[in-house]
Amino acid sequence: MPGTLNMPVVPQIRDCGEAPLIEMRSIVKTFKNAAGEFTALRGVTACFYEGEFVSIVGKSGSGKSTLANMITGIDHPTSGQVLIGGVDIHKMNESDMSLWRGRNLGIVFQFFQLMPTLTLLENVILPMYLTGYLDAAGREKRARELLALVGLAGFEDKLPAAVSGGQQQCAAIARALANDPPILIADEPTGNLDSRTADDVFAIFSGLMEAGKTILMVTHDAGLARRTSRTLLLSDGELINPWVAACFPELPHSQMLWLSHHLQERSLDEPRRLDGSTCGLWLFTGGTVQAHLNGTSQARPVTLQPGHFLSALELQAAGAQLILSPNGDGPASALHLDGDAFRKWLQEAPDARRTLQQAARRQYGGEQAGILQRGDQP
Amino acid sequence: MLRKRLFSDTTAAVSSERSPTSRSSTADQTGDVLIRLRGVVKRYQAAAGSGAPPFTALHGIDLDVQRGEFVAVIGKSGAGKTTLINMITGVDHVSEGEVWVDGQPLHRMSENQLCQWRGRRLGIIYQSFYLMPSLTLLQNVMLPMDLCGLYRNGSSEKRAMELLDMVELAEHAHKLPNAISGGQQQRVAIARALANDPPIIVADEPTGRLDSNTAEAIFQIFTRLVDEGKTILMVTHDRSIASRVSRTVRIADGRIISSTDAEA
């Protein structure tokens, strides 16, 4: 299509059913410049499902924006694949990509980038005009509805400079929704807003999720991230295992990453006897598990559920043994760090012991935390 | 034209007649003066109920800019520089006085007329680029041509590539704005501002977000455009740049306090 901006109406992503809507497979991204090479993403594998509102968090430089850029096609991976609705987007050429993006992705950035000489209404109509979506009356009607949705009814004919930053960001969200894309990608959408305005923008995203949109939001605002349906934590270009991040939020990210690398998946289908040297660290991820303290037959078993953990610290102190068994209704799954690796971790990570104690207090409640104390209760 | 298109059933591809650019007969009244402000006052009302008096951003500005001039407007933050720019682009309206740009009486024109005129006769460059994030660089530069229908299908892409080549970004034509640096984005914004070959370019702090080397490259592009016959009015707080233009206008508290031609 030389010489035209026109994008014919391209099919939108088909219904994925149970399959992931977005699938990232072993994404590596290396940037080269005069100073050498920098690897921003080191083999990221992740799935996003229809209707999820996922936050992507991590420190500055951890690779958050690069990850978002892999999904929007702003940048291309050095290796690996991104499948969206089953389509390998990085195999498309630039012009197919731009058609596809126009219909399937809404993109919102930290800086609003509305066209300064167009009114808010015209800014929202523009993407529909560019893709040939709807007829003229339909475009204007939809643009007015979208502006009303983001709280800008009555501001349709204002130029961007005449409204606040928060209102400009809301208009940018309305513009991102113009072509009714199933997926919305937002890179620090509240990064330039005060906290109250950020809350308003977040409420719009929540409403969109309830309306069935799939939303990925890069943010450094931990408070907002907690309110999404799921959080991905990046450290140094790698995803931290979400069970680790949820169970030990106090750990430095480098420690979380070390645990993510060394924990191994285990299936618990029959009882296991553990003592202080073999127990190591367990993070339970599926089914429920009963922990019986051996030799204290009077003690009540403790039930451990997904998200709970068990560490050798609690057994070593008492020189006790413990039997871990699945809770009748089928095998349980867990992540396990074996005894040797656990001791190594305790020796090398100064905060590990204190973090485990904190996490135990959270898990069992109260100061006398730990499975022994818990189990000894009448 | 732009408004008509956005609100019509056409999509971007529909070709349109190349209509001649209208230069009204009033142009003769101003001769080779491309921008003329007479007694321009701009007052902003305080927020309703605050009881505060209106704020006067511009107190009776008189200014003439001749064809081919490169004028820098400098002044402190809050001096009224951006308000002045908004009067000349017609993005905001005068409270009193007259604004003539390229022979058009902006103070008497409707939003629709302003929008049509602006798209064809004015190139505007902002501090924060304002590229459409979901369009490639090439598409961003094609957009004004497409909206104004000044270049027929086929020629707009060719022209957009030439403009990207001029700002040394042709090899990045198919990238999205967020894939390139801020300095590169500003060069794309310049290419876009030139899309419809406007005689006048207005730039509001075009180097305000750029490091000094990148700012220098932008400044050199402006200098070249002036050599080719464009008229440029640029707001800046960079005094070193201000010393290298053909005229420097200093503004303070909404008043012009000096207008100095460069030493020959």
C-alpha cells in the first residue's frame, strides 16, 4: 500500500479458549552499543490469559519496559518468540505488524502524547480514521462514549493544553481503546500523575478488565501492583518465581532470583520423613499437605496450603523429625530447596534467617511462630 | 480540511483533490511580514469561586516577523513565552488585539478555519515531540499530509521518506517512536512539521528535553531551513542558541523588553 496510511480492517485476535492469549517463550534481548553488550532480558517465559490484569514490576533497569516492548512490537527479541492469539508477531513484516497492532493492541505510555492541535474528540477519532474502523457517525459516537467512560464528558472540544495532565492521560486511554482492541499495554501510565489521579486511572483499568479486556501494566507503584489480578516481578532481566515473591516479599530481589533458580519442582504423592538436615526449604504450590511432628504424637497436625512454606530452621532447633503427607485428595505439589543448598543459602545470605522468621510469623500468626510451637498447642 | 476528514466517512486512503492553498488578499496589507501582533493582551480567569483576580499573561504585545527571519524568543519561566506561541498558532485566543499570520487574521477565525489553515501553513514543534505512539516514524510524518490532502496517494510516502532522510532517520522509518531516542524523536517531529511544506515554523522549547550535543544538531537543522527560505519563531531559554539567530526578542512579565538583531 504505498503512499497511504490506510489500514484495511484486519481480523482481530480470535478467541483463544483456554490457551494463553499472550505467550512469551524464552525471550532474550541484548542491546549492543559502543560500550559493549547489555542483556536486558535473559530468557523470559510467561503466559497471559484473557481477562487478566497483570502488573509488571521491578527496579529501574530490571527490564520491565523492554518486556512490554517485546509484546507491542516496538522492539524485537534477540532470540525467542512472542505468540499473541497464536500468531508469532515478530515474524510479521513492519507493515503487517502496524495493521495488526492498530486493531489488536491499545498502547498507553507515561507521556500522553496527544496531538496538541487536535481536540480530545479528534484525538480519539484519529485511530479509527486511520484503520477505517466504523463509519463517520459511528466513530464520533464511539469517541464520545469513550471520553464519557474515562470521565471526560463535556471536555470533547477542548485542546489537550486546556486540560490537566490526568485528564490528558484519561484521553490517551480513550484513544488507546478507540479500535476496541482486546489487549491494552500500559507502560508506567501513572508515572507522571499525582496519587489521587493515579487512582482514577487505575479505576478505569479495573473497569476495563471487568469488561473483558486483557491488561498488562508496567509500574513502579507497588501499591497499585497489589491491586491487580497478578504481579510479575522482574530482576536483572529475569522473572522471579511468583511463589517466592509472594512468600518472602522482604528478600532482596537478587536473593529471590537465587531461590527461583535453585528451587526444584516436587510432587508429594506419599508421606516423606524429614529431619533438620534433609528438610531444607519447601514452598507449597498445589493441594494441601499435613505436617505431623514425629515423637509428639499428641500434637495436632498442621495443615499447609499453597503459598505456605516450611523450613529446616523450625526442625533444627528442636532436633525433631516431621512427616509430610498429602491430604488425601490427591498428590500435592511444591518447590523444594534441598538441605545442603538451604544451609549454603543461610550462610551466604545475611538476611535469610530473619526473613524466614518474619514469614513464619505471618504464616502462623503471633510471636511464637513456627511449626513446633504451633503443633504443640493442645 | 482535517476536521472535515476526521468527521467524514473516508478513511485515510481516500484520495482528495489537491486544493490550492488560499492566500487571502489581506496578505498584501502586511507585505513581507509573515507574523504581525498588534496590542495583544491575554488574560486568564481565575478558577471559579476563588475570588482571585484574572491573571494577565500578555500585556499588549506588538511584534513583526519578516519572511526569512529566524527569531528566538527568550525569557524566564512564566514570562509569557508559551502563551505568545499559543497566540501565533491559534491554539489559544487573544483577549484583546490582533494576530496576523501569513496574511490570516487569526483573531477573527473560527476553530474550524484555524484548524484547516494551521495544518497547511504552519509547522509546529513542541518540547515533548507528540508523536503518535502506535504509528511508525514514516506514518507519523505522512499523517499531516494525509489529513490535509495536499499530497496525492503515492507522493506522500515518497515525500515523508525524503523528509526523514533530511533529518537522517530514513533507515529507522519503520520503527515506532518509543524505539528511538528523544533527540531522534524530535527530528521526526521536525520532519512531520515540514510535511505540508509550510512557510512558517513555530517551535516551543524544541531542545528543552535534549542534551547539548543533540540540541546542537536540531539547531543546525533549523539554520538550514532558514537558509532554504523558511521563517522560524522559536521559544527557548538557551541563551547560547539565542545569540546565533537573526533576532532575539526578550520577554518578561508578559511584555517585550528588547528586540535585538544579530550583529552582522
